[in-house]
Amino acid sequence: MRRTGETAMGAERPGAVAEVSRSPGTPALLVLCAAHFMDAVDLSDVGVALPAIQHGLGMASGSLQWVVSAYALGYGGFLLLGGRVADLFGRRRAFLAAVAVFGVVSVLGALAPTGGLLIMARLVKGIAAGFLAPAALSLITTNWPEGPRRGRALGWYATAGACGFVGGLVLGGVLTELSWRLVFALPVPIAMVALLAGRRLLPGDPRGGTREKIDVPGALTATGALVLLVYALTQAPSHGWLSARTLVLAFAAVGLLVLFVRVESRARRPLVPPAFLTRGATARTNLTIFAMWGAYTSFAFLTTLYLQNVLDWSPLRTAGAFVPLGLANGALAPSAGRLAARFGAHRMITAGMLLLALSYALFFRIGPDSSFLTVILPVMVVNGIGTAATFPALNMSAVAGVPDRDQGLAGALLNTFMQIGGAVVLALVTAVAEAGQRADGGDPLAGYAVGTAVIVATVLAGLGTTLLIRHRPDSRNH
């Protein structure tokens, strides 16, 4: 008899539900949450350290952005391939390998003597994260059965991500005061603990059976298209949206996507089955997280600029302003997962998106000398509650009714749309905010107002998509 949590990937049989009736337990979940926390910390802590990095390595302003963009390029470009590799070659195996690479490259980044080597380390770390995220999510969704237990597990997983993102802002500010290199070393002890504990606690991959070969043409065209798309989006603000460089990259990405669809339609074992791409619930959930994360990324960007450039706050104090958001999220996310399992993921997503729209609308109240307690704090608390309601439910919606063999792919698609949404909406909001500022004689508050309007509109568009999300009556419980 298999150990707890070892289910056959791709096998749909009567005993499958019984095999996952017992989940691996809290220690195994803590390992996955620790890895998610580590990834989230690394996403947020670098921004505060950029000026110190530039001074320490003598980097030009044009190359400094690649300390952030290289990570996004590797992450967004390799998520889809990472999800499929986890499905085909073992989720535990993929998770542990990705954690090990993440930790090693963190050491190399902390020791990097030049800006070029630091950027290369960030690129490789982003690729590792592209394999880590879908493997971790699919380990939860294949070992915790649909219903309250999966909702609770995904709630804690979302809490770890939220705490990591906010904690990264604060820790980044504190560590930068000592040395910017400590910022890049921060994930190392977490990776070591997750790797050692994961080897003992995570359920093993299924043994035996026929291992499918990966769809190499599909992997190459999908990864190439996503890398080019993310690269085009990160370069567009500096080179211009209608520049020849941006247009060539965009057309090349679209061409590869078209080729990918054609390859997949003819492949015997496609990287992404065409029926999966046309699954309505999957498409709608992915579009919702595109809007949700794009809006949040843009809000965090505008808020950071407002607090530092208008209110003249320090980077560390600015990071502290986001702590209430993380606390509200962390306190409510575990319960939100259980509520989503009880009342339906789409109802929780709808409520969460409404709260997010409200929080961004409250940001219209900012002025040249706004009070933190009466203006900023309500925005952060409402946003934290809305995120707690939305994120676990979106993860549940993305994998509901998906066979075990495709759980990694479902998680990868969700994360891919999330990352691309962040890049697209941020670029749009930045362009609109700059145009609004110029149109009003350089008044930064005018730019923040029009940028916030785009953020609110994005969330409302995502809410419209959310209202279409429906699953079969039995998708919540088995």
C-alpha cells in the first residue's frame, strides 16, 4: 500500500479519493509554506536595497533595473514548463531540486563581485522559482482533498506568501542598513531548512508506471514566447510602447504563441492539452488573478512613490506602512480558505474583489499631507482583508475538478497569468500616471489619481470575470 499522499498521477480510478483522504499533516504543510514565504521575501526585499546595490557595485541606472527584471524574466518565462515537469517527473523531486538551486544561487548573488554576475544570479533564481511555485502548489492540491482541508491548507499557504511579501519589505530595509549583500543571503537559511525537512516530511512521488516524455517542441515554443513577452513588457516603459524594439519583441512573442498552439494541437502528448486551454473555469480564474495581481502590484508601486516622494518618508518607514496589510491578510487567510470551501470559491472571490476595489477607491483620498491613521491605514487594512478572501479562493478555483495529472499545470498557468498581469498593469499604470502628471503641470498627485483610476477599473474588470466563474455542484466536495 502506498504511503500517505502518494497518488498516481494521471490515474483516475475508484480508490483515488480514499488514498488522499489522509493529508500529509501540518509539518509537511509548513515546509511548503516556508518555501512560499522564501519566494515572496525574495520578490519584495530587493527593491529597498537597489540604491545601495547601485553604489556598491557601481551599476548604471539602466542596468540596475535588471536586478529586478531578470528575476521576473526567469520566473514568468519558466512557470509553464516548471508545472509540467512537476506533473511528469515528480512534484516532490521538482520541489526539492528547485529549493536547492534557489538556495545555492542566493549565496552566489550575495557574493557577486559585479553587477553582471548579480543579474545572472537573479535570472537563474527566477527560473528556480518558476519550477518551485507550481510544484509546491500542486503538492498541496494533490495531497489535501478538495473541501475544508484543502481550503485550510491553501489559506495557510496564502498567508505565508503575504507575510513573506510584507516581511521582505521590512527585512530588506533593516538588512540594507547593515549590508545589501545580506538581503540576497536572507533566503539561504530558509532554503536549507525547507530542503532538509522536505526530504523527511513530504510524501514521495509515485513509483513505477510509464513516465511520459516531455513535449520538447511545446516546451521550447511556450517558454520562448513567455520569455519574450515578459522581456518586452519590462523593456517597454524605458524604450517606448510603440518603439521598433518593443513591437518586434511583441510580434515575436505572439508568433511563438501561435506556433505553440499549432504544435500542441498536433502533439501526441502535448505540454498543455488543448482541452485544458479551452476550459472555461480555468480561463476565467486566470483572467481574474491577472487583474487582481496587476492591480496590487501597481498600487504598491504608486503607494511607495507617494509615501517617499510626497510625504518624504524613509524606505524603512514606507515598508512599515504595508505591515497592517500583511497582518490583516495573515490573520484572515486561513479562515478564508475554509469559508471558500463551505460557501463556494466564486462567492469568496467576488467578495474579495469588491473589497479590493473599495480599498483602491479609498486611495483617492490622499493629499500632500495625509495622515497615516485616517487615510493610509484604512486602505491597507481593507486591502489585506480583500486579498485574504481572494487569493486562497482563486487557488482553489484554478485546480477544482482538474485531474491529478494536470495539477502542476493548473498551478503554473495561474502563476503565469499572475506574473504577466503584474507586468502589464504596472506598465499601463506607470504610463498613465506620468501622462496625468505632465498634463497637470507636473503635479504628482494628479498622476496618482489617474493611475489609481486605472487600478480600480482593472479590479472591476476582474470582478466582471469573477461573476462568470462557476463550477459543477460537486466541485467543492467529493
